[in-house]
Amino acid sequence: MTPPNPGRPLRVSHVITRLIVGGAQENTIASVLGLAQRPGFEVDLVSGPSHGPEGSLEHLVSGTPGLLTLLPQLIRPVRPWADWRAYRRLVRRFRNRRPDIVHTHSGKAGVVGRLAARKAGVPRIVHTIHGPSFGPFQGAAANAVFLRAERIAGRVTDHFVVVADAMARQYLDAGIGTPGQYTRIFSGFDLAPFLAVRRDPDLAASLGLAPDDFVVGKVARLFELKGHEDLFLAASELVLRCPRIKILLVGDGPWRARFEQMAAATALRGRVVFVGLVPPAEVPRYIALMDVLVHLSRREGLARVLPQAMAAGKPVVAVDCDGAGEVCLDGQTGFLVGADHLDALVNRLGQLGDAPELREQLGSAGREFVRERFPVERMVDDLAALYLRLIGRRPDR
């Protein structure tokens, strides 16, 4: 491998499978835009196509000339012919561009991109683990395939960035990498809109939310493993404990019709508001309407909506899965519940519904926790420092 030339800017190529509305995609875009503004860095982003009910974030980077390249062959489903073509296209691109670092994100791009970078002789290869690609959330056959792919790609990876320490533990337990190859960098974001947001009475009224409603919100794709079903399964108990409860669901996805039918068939009928897809810039306005945010996913590295809600001063109730416990500090910034303990979910929501002062206490603690750890500038600083360390350059260069 040719060592990086200290006389030119550091070239970093990011690769992601798609730019739908989601936490990994927002993280990647924020990283790319932040690094692109720094002297001494040349950054570009390669993505597969983004389409479907989850929306697209391509517009956030497509306006900067030369920043985004779309690769049609890079798709999420496993398609051997398309995957081979994407691999060959990436090898050719890396050989022509000669980046010092290739930084991959998400499952498909993470495997194909890292193998292509090694074939092209890229000096350093970095991969961010935004969430697990293997685990008990999927069948044994699929789990074996993805675990095998991650192990193969892990052998050509110089360093892993994890959004939560839980991801490092899971991958190390699977025999991928060594402890020194992992760095936790929280998924930072622009705190200002969340810190400053206030409840909009007109928006609340348009959604049918009264001032004395107890609003439980959830921001997530309407898809499997996100935990929406738990709210519907606990509907009868939730209504008994919180007679003024309303459920505010922000997001869209292929399971929307299914969830709408489930909501209509439970005691929550008429109490569930499906907002649909919301641009990231509008998310703070909807979080401001919530009294508490729930995050019930069974597969998530560390959902960005948890610190976002905390920045807005909202307590959170989260399933104790992956990295949730690293920001939802039980009894301090919110409450953790077991994945299959609906009674605990009902009890915690009932407790928060009965105690506005407790909501205020937890929300204030969460805001201070996030203010220190999640500024987007800190994330970009940490990434830049990691890159320079990996290639042996002094930070002041």
C-alpha cells in the first residue's frame, strides 16, 4: 500500500448503501459535510439509490459539486450479480481517486466497500457499526451468512467506529477485530434546534392533541423490530393507567398499513396519530409535543432519537437493547425496560403520566448529559483525530 502523501489534503471516501431518512444516514451525512468544511480534508460520498416510503436525504449532499456519487448497483438486498458489479465499480473508483482512507457504513456497503478498498490498495479502511448486522433478531441461516460476511470484511478493516460500546462488545464476542481496533464516537447532531424548541399549540391542535393529553411519542421507521407492536399489545393496560394517553408515531415504512389496522383493533383506537414521514429538520417540533419518548427497538446500535429527545428535555423509556442503556440511564435520564416485559413498560409510562415533576427532573438531567456528549462538532473532531492518528499525521497538519 502506498503511504499517504503529507503534502496534499487527506482524501477520505465514505460509502453507504442508501441515504434514506434514518440515523445511520444522518450520521454519515453530518460527518461528510463537517469534514468537507475542514482545511486539509478532501471528502466524497458514494451511495446506492434511495427510494421507497422511508424517504431520501440525498438532497442534503447533492447540492455540493463532486460530493455525492450514486452507484445504482449498490443495493440493500443480496443480489450476487449486482453486488459483483458494485464491487468492481468501487475498485475502479478507489484506484482512480486514490483515497487515503475509505470509511464504510451499513451492512452491504460495509462488506462490499471494504473488500473493494483492500483490492484497490487503499492505505486505511474504517468501518462504522451503526447497528448489528447479525444477532438473535433474525433466522439462523441469515445470521450465519451475515456473521460470516462481517468476519471476512473484518479481516481487511484497520479500525472500527462504534456509536455505542455495546457494538464493540458484540463484534469482539463474535471474534471480529481486537479491542484496540475499536473507538466509540457518539452520533452527534446539531443540538440547537432541540435545545430551543417549544410546544407548538397550533401543530398539536392540528393533530388532535389536547393540552391535557399525556402524549407518548415514538420516532422510527414503521417496520419490523422497531417495537411498535408492544404499544398495541399493551393498549388495554395503557389506557387504564393513563386515561388521557395519546400515541404519536413519527415515521413511515412498509408496515404502516399493518400498524394502522392493529391500532384500530385495540383500546387505543382513536388515540394513535400516524404523522408519517417527517424531514429531519421538522423532528424537533414533533418531539416538543411529547411528554415522553419511547424507543422499543430490538435492533439498534444507538438510536439518535434518544439523545435528540433528551436534548429537548424529554424523558425516555427504552428497551434495554444494544446501546440504549449508554444514554438512557435508568432512573436518571429515563427508564430501561426488558424487551418482553410489557408490564414494566406500562408501569413506567403510568409512573411518568402521574408525575409531571418526575418528567421534568429526568428531562433536565438528560439535556445536560447530551449537551456535553452529542454536539455534531465533537463527532467531527473525533473522526478527524482518528483519521490523522491512523495514517500517522500530526493533528496540526
